[in-house]
Amino acid sequence: MSLPKKGNPPSISDSAKTLADNVSAEVFSLSASVAEMEAMAKKLRRHIITMIGKAGSGHPGGSLSSVEILTALYFKVMRHKPSDHQWADRDRFILSKGHAAPLLYATLAECGYLPVAELATLRQMDSRLQGHTDRTITPGVEMSAGALGQGLSFGLGAALAGRLNGQDYRVYVLLGDGECDEGQVWEAAMASTHFKIDSLVAIVDNNGQQIDGWNRDVMNLDPFPSKWRAFGWEVIEVDGHDLNQLIQAFGEAEKVKGQPTVIIAHTIKGKGVSFMENNPDFHGKAPNAIEVEIALKELE
Amino acid sequence: METVSVREAYGRTLLELGMENPDIVVLDADLSRSTMTRFFARQFPERFFDCGIAEQNMVGVAAGLAASGKTPFASTFAVFVPGRCFDQVRMSIAQPQLNVKLVTSHGGISVGEDGTSHQSIEDLALIGSLPGFNVIVPADAIETVQAVKAAAESYGPFYIRLCRPKVAPVFGEDYRFKLGKAATMKQGGDATIIAIGLMVKEALEAAQNLEREGIYCRVLNMSTLKPIDEEAIIKAAAETGAIVTAEEHLEHGGLGSAVARVVSQNQPVPMVLVALKDTYAKSGKPAELLERYGLTAKDIEQGVRSAIKRK
């Protein structure tokens, strides 16, 4: 019985090496400064715009809103090893909102799981970078996502496996707020509390919008934090674009015992590009060449 | 002949496997008394996860456990998995080809009195449509034990469908199940009956009755519905010239469809599908239902006569 192999990841990219300088050995638990992470966040936003612009399709809005969340996790909080993406003791990051795939790919590339140059192949035939994530072909991708609502259950399973094995890895699941319309999310929320799992952290990218408009108009989630509390979760609310607040919240979550934690990250859809911010048109629409140019200028 | 519960055979096998392999974990959706996962649950409470009446989450949790090296068996009724959570089975298990074993009970209409909502007649079409899924429908308790063990030993997604009623054994203790291979239950040259599940017993009875009319049927137990034994089907078509399939499922997308796909493209011969005809069944005793909806030895016999006539 053997697990399917995903192929060896290439060596750490130059940009990641800069950040990795102060890190010992292979374990990629970075102590990047906030300034370095802010620079990385900007870089990731530039990748997102460039990738989706080149592909001619994709989801910029929900990728841009989650940038700081992934930056904090991959460059500060998580214990992971780009040279060994199947390392058994790695912290797991599960992207449940699979349409933010461009952000995940850019982050993995900057960590060294993929060559940065490969980002230009997004959504093309035979690319490892599918429109939505595919765990069978992309190193570092934990779950095949895109069908919303499935990641928290998957993350709970990964966390239960760790507890059974006596491993101390942690599992981070990124959900969209619109995604929380799905009943399965609440099935998983109930089960996570029932199984008293504290290695599981859900992060909700609470940008307030979904395809058809504002959450409150399409399907009102309020009172959102109370819902999670009622399901037995520790709730932490942060500004999802404030790296300090995010890092502090992940630290607090580690101290919570006997129950799971959700970090509700208040964000702005399309964050960083003026004409995409809070604009539902850019949920699933690629910027044209001129828009790419303007966006990149704004992100200099 | 004494009948034996295939569900109990599953439960006991799971317990045995649990003792041998610490990576085996079991999930259920509040039906462990019916699916018989309770034997495992009692012995290994720390490795058993009752997910409550929430099948979508159960399937996702099983996938997550598998992705971190466990071998999960997840059980409920066949109407609920895959019926209730087809997308979860598709994206969380089938697409990534994760090592999850879905073993469901109460397949078919022999569920009986509980009626339409609990009679799974579409599950084989749903699960059989998923690329790379292994699908097994055992014919009796002896085959169930071996199929469950085979699933535990082979990496990848499996679906094993069991029925509610106890069934008479069709195999002896010396039977050896081989994944992807049909078992020849009886030789014959006039026609071939290909059956799964409790229809295998009906097929054998039909073959015996037809001998009195001078019609000699080959009987194949096609317990591995996927990957199906194409070689055995083509050989049967070539050597007997007529095929009748028998299953407790709609004729759309089940055994009959799978066999017809092979026959039509390789060795076209007349076929008759003994299956549910585009309808839901109702409450009733299992035997009454099987008779009402045309799933008995008599119906198979009629099918054989009709197929032979068209040779």
C-alpha cells in the first residue's frame, strides 16, 4: 500500500530564500518581519493580477481578500517544508474556498513548492495549476476544492488522524463567508466541537460578498459570530488585512484547548486594487490588459 | 438452506481487520446498529466516529482521514451514500482517488416495508459513473467477507453495496473472491445469466428450472461491477450467443447497462435486462416486492427464453 506521489518540488525560489535566510534547516517556519510580510503580500497581489490577466479568466476578488491570511500562515505561523510537501508532521493548510487557487499557487511558488515562472501557466492545458485546486498534481495542495462547503470536514478528518497518531500538527481551513451558506459547513462545525478537536482552526474570509452581491442581500449570515459560538467554537474577530492582528489571533488559537477556533477575518473583496474593491463584478472576472496595467501600478 | 446476514458478515470482518491494522478507522451516520459497524465501535471506540445524521460531513471527514494516512470505512444506507452526498463523494474522494471504503447496506428494494425513501435503486448508476471507483456487490456473506478484505488491502476508493435481508449462501467456504473477475457459478452454452447481489441466487434457480426445458445457461456472478470483467462478458457473448442480466437496481446505469456497454462494442448478441423499469417501488415484504417488480427466477427464465428467440 503506497500513497500516490506528487513528484518532487523544485528548490526554493530566490524570493523565498530571502525570507528563509534566518530560518534553520529545512523546516519552513519563518520568522519574517511584518515589513517583509507586507512586501510579500504586495508581491502575491501582483502575481494574482498577472496570472488571472494572462489566463483570461479566474477569481481575483476572493484571492485578493485572503492575501494577508495566507501570508501570515505560510511565512510566519505554519510549520512546513517546501522540500517535502508530504512531510507527515507538516501543519496543513486546506483551501476550502477553492476559487482562491491563484493566491494559493502564488504563495506556494514564493515558498518554493513550485517555480515562480510556472504561475504563468494558470488554467492552461496540461498545467499543474488548474482553475480550482487539484491535490493529485500540485505539490503543496492538500485538497481538490472548488465545490464549496467541503473543506472543513476534510480538515476535521486530517486533525482527527493527527490526534490518533499522536502528532502535534495543526490544521488550518480557509472558508469564504458566502461558502458558509452550505449546510455541510455547519455539519462539520457541529462535529468538530463534538469530537473536541483543538488542532483545527477555521478562518473565514469575511469579505461580505458573494457572486450575486452582498451576503446580507443574497443569504444573510448574521449574527455570524454568534452562530459559531452556538456551535461551540472559540471565536476571534480580526481585521483580515492586518498581519499583526492575524498573527496574534493564530497564537491565541493555539492556546485554546478542547474546542476548535474560528478566526473571522474582516476583509475587503478585491483588496489592493481600487476598481476591484467591494466590486462583485470581479468575483469571477479577469481584468483586461489595461486593467492589469492599472492594477499593477497601484500595487507598486 | 440457512440464510446469513451479509451486514453481520461485514461487521465481524471489520472488527477482525481492526485488530490487524491500527490504521483502519470507521465512520457511521447514526446507523451503526443496522450497518453493524457497532462491533468495531465497541472494540475500538477511539477509532470509531459516529458522525450523526450528517452524511456529507461523514464523507469529507473520511477523505481527510485518508489524506493523512488512515484507511477509513464509512457506512450508512445506500440511499444516503452516494445519494445524499454525491458531490462530496465526487470531489472529496473520487477525484483525488483517496483510500476511502464506502460500505453501504440496504441496497435495492429488498429493504421492504420502509418503502421508497429507503430503497436504493440508483446508487450503482451514481457511484459507477465516478472515474476510478471500485464497485462491488457481493452475493452472500462469504463473498462479503472476502470483498471487504480485498478493499482493505487495495489502495483507492471502493464502494461495497450490501442488502438488508439475510441471504442463502451461494458460495462454499473454499470460494476465493478476485477483484475484477467474474465467478462462473454454472457452465452452459445456450445463454448466459449475469447477476449481482441476491439476484445471483435467483439466477441459479432460473438456470436449474430452464434445464428441464433443455436450455442450458451459464451463470456468472459479476460481483465486481467496476472494473467489470470484460473478458468474461465477451467470452460469454461469443460462446452462448445471448445474455440476460439480473440486478436489484434500475436498468439505467446498473449492471445491465455496464454489460451492454461491453457487449455492444465487442460482441453484439441479444440481451434482456432484468431490473427495475424506470419506476420507484413501494412498501411491502421483500419477496412480494421482488415479485411485483419483476426480479425473480421466473422473470430471469422469461428473459432467457426471449433473448434466445432473438439469436
